[in-house]
Amino acid sequence: METILVPTDFSEAADNAVKYAVGLAKYFDAKIVLLNAFSVPYVMYEPAFQPDLIPVFYEASKERLGEVRDKIRSMTNNRMKVECISECNTAFEAIASTVAEKDIDLIVMGIVGEAGNFKERFIGSTAITVARKMDIPTFIIPQTVKFDPIRKITFACDLKGTEETGQIYVARLFSKMFEAELEVVNVGSPMEKMSSDKALTYLYIEDKLHDQKHQIYHVNGVDPVTELQNYFRTYPTDLVMVSPKKHGIIYNLLNHSVTTNLAFHLKKPILAIH
């Protein structure tokens, strides 16, 4: 991990994510790229009279990013490399272009906890959108979460298609980088029985993790999020790893995404992988 992208809107949640990213950057000896995306409000004037506000917003963005950069340097005794980028664009498009241009290895974004049903279903979060659509590993940091050493990683998954993806390899890679124990937790339906396919998947995971300290657990429940929350109360973890599904708009309107629920309600850092 050499370059960590930290998008910020200068909110408390974003400031907290910056602090978490500094902890990660220290651990990996990585560079931080701070990004602020801004938009200019539409003004109902004739084009000849419409003021050019982009330079004004650009300078304001640069100034505030500079303040965040100075705080990071103060926190690290000027030992951390920090780059600042201001872009007039939507947050997601700015993140996508920065990822393409700067060879980003990791994204760290903040999220406000207890956002409420309306925000979760209809407003959503840029962090969730990035986690679903970008292939770069993305840390989602709840506002109250502080950086602590990662000694245990829990990969919450449904095990479907595990053999066809590289997710187990990615989970193993992160557990090795953090020198952490890896826990694979599958949530099934209450009446689900062990099928031959699932048994083979368990054997596949055991084979791929044979040289890594790990455990595999299976819990049953109607609501995956509730079951995972209950599980984490009994078996605490330092990092929850998930693989967001790229659902269509109808699914998003009618159902809660497991990733979205966990991100908004679980007081743990979440790492989205693909």
C-alpha cells in the first residue's frame, strides 16, 4: 500500500476518516492524497451576467485542504507525504478520475452513524456508492471509530461464487499485511442445511487459508445484518470485511443492502473488497 486516497467534504465524519487514514498511512508508510470535490450552484442569470464562481470555489477548496494537510503534518511531525486535489465535479466522478490518475491503492471515507431510514434508502452515501462501484479496496469509517491496531479481521460473506472470485485471496492478503487473524463468517437462513456445494466451498476456503491463522463460522438467521450485529457483540473484531453486490435500483429501493446497514449501524471500520 503506497497511496491512500481520502475524499473529504470537511465534515466531522470526513475529519475522523482523515485521522483513521493517517493511522493506516503510518502503518504502511504510505502517502495520503486529499481530495475535495465541489460544485457551483446554478444561478438564474443571463449567461453574460452569470459570475464565474469556479475560481472562487476552487481557491476556497484549496485553502481548506491546505488546513487539513497542515493538521496531518502536525500529527506526524512533517514526516508524511500529503497531496491535495480540488476538483469541480461530483464526488464520485472526482474520486474515479483521481483513482485513474494517481495509482491509488486504498480509499478511506467517513460515514455518519445513525443516519435514519430515509437517508439510508434514498439519499444514500458517497462512501457506499464508491464501495459498490469502485474496484479499489475501500475503508468505510463510522464517525465514532478511531484507528486501533487491526489484530482480527472478520470477512462476512454469503459464500456464493467464492471459488470464481479472488475474494478469499484478497482477504488473506489483508490479514497478512496486518498480521491479523482472519475469521470467515457465513450467514444462512434458519432452515438451511449443509449442501454438497457449500461443503466444497468450505473445503476450498480451508485449502486457500491453510497457511493463515483463521476460523470459519456459520450462523443462521432471517436478517443477515441483525445476525451479524449479534455475532459481533459476542465475538468482537477490529475490522469487518465485506464484498458489496452491485444491485439495481429496484433492489435498492425495496431492500436494505447488507453493506449499507452495516456501514450505518455497526460501530466498526468496514473494508469493502471485490
